Amino acid sequence: MEYSYLDTTVAQVHEEINRACTDAGRDPSEITCIVVTKRKPCALAQAVISRGNVHIGENRPQEIMEKVPQLQGNFTMHLIGQLQSNKVNKVAPYIDWAHSVDRPKIITKLNDAAGELSKTINICLQVNTSGEAQKSGCRPEEARHLCELIAQKPHLSLRGLMTMGPLGGTEQQTRAAFATLRALGESIQDLCHEKRVELSMGMSGDFPLAIAEGATMVRIGSRIVGSREE
């Protein structure tokens, strides 16, 4: 299967990214598009990479462990789904970024696992900026302390923050959640060794709003790869 439709969907999403950047007075080169291939075949992820989309996102550690050994070419693997402590050691060899770190236990275990592998894993702390009880992520008031903890770990690199917009939220509610993350990002600039604090926010349904509020990484699944396969 060639997945030729990807040529169209990728172009459409990048056109929307460019438009959102123009509206916000931003440079499109500031935006990293992570293509989320969860519950999709490895062949599709390979087709995405072969088309020059080198940032791949997966929700489930098990899928990462199955797909990464089969994928060819240069790519960067982002874990964007919830990470349980019993999966840390298994998934650590296969990831470059973790966007779903939100508590001290995971921070410590991930650092230890990366140390055993003599590697450094890039971290975006997940923050629950919408206050929804069902969502993962630390509270905004906990973010500074957890970022300090990450910054102290020798095998983790604090790169920024991650959030999700409110489920079924209005444009105003969604923008408010993203604006909260932007403000938190400004408050941890001193802890990031990199020049830029990455703001991982915005998915298929709301990424233009996220870009308007300062997103530097957007996580796009269905708009590029199609609906999920259960």
C-alpha cells in the first residue's frame, strides 16, 4: 500500500500551519509538526517518514517498541501518551522525546533508564491547563518544581511543556488553556539549556488556535493519517 493520500493531507496541514503563522505574525519554520501514527500500521509510519516528515508521535509504548525496530531512515520518535512506571525501562531505548512526563516517579525512572543506555531523553512536562479531572498532567502550580527536578537529572534534557486543549471546549476555553501553557513556558526559560522553550500543544482539531497562542510543536494525527484503527 502506497498511502499516496499522504501527499495531499500533509500538504493541506502544512498550508494551514502556514496560514495560522501568517495570521499570528509568526515564522512557519518555528513550528515542528509531529505526525501521530497511533493505531496505524508500521508501513504507514514508514510512508510518512519517506515523505520527509521525520517527527513521529505514538501514544502507546507497546506500539513504539514494535514499530521503531522496523522503521528505516532518519526519524525522531516522540512518546506523547501516558507513560506508566512499569513501561519506562522497556520504552526508553526507542524514544527521543517524552511529552507526557508529569510526576516525580516517572522523572526519576526515566532518568535512570536513560543513564543505563548512555543517552539523553528530551522532556516536555505535561501540564493539565484545562483543569479536567480525567486528564493527565501536573497542575500549573506544580510545573516549576517538576521542571527544576527534570533540569537536575543528568540524562534528561528539559525542553519545554505539553498540554491538551479542553475536550469539547469553546474557542475561548481552548485558547485560555494554551495561553496558560505559554505563560508557564516563559516562567521556566531559565531552566532550559536550549534557547527556546518548546510548547507542545495543538492537535488535529485545534492546532491553528495553539499556533496563535505560541505553540512550537503541534501533534497531528487524523488530519494527516486518517481515522484511527482500533
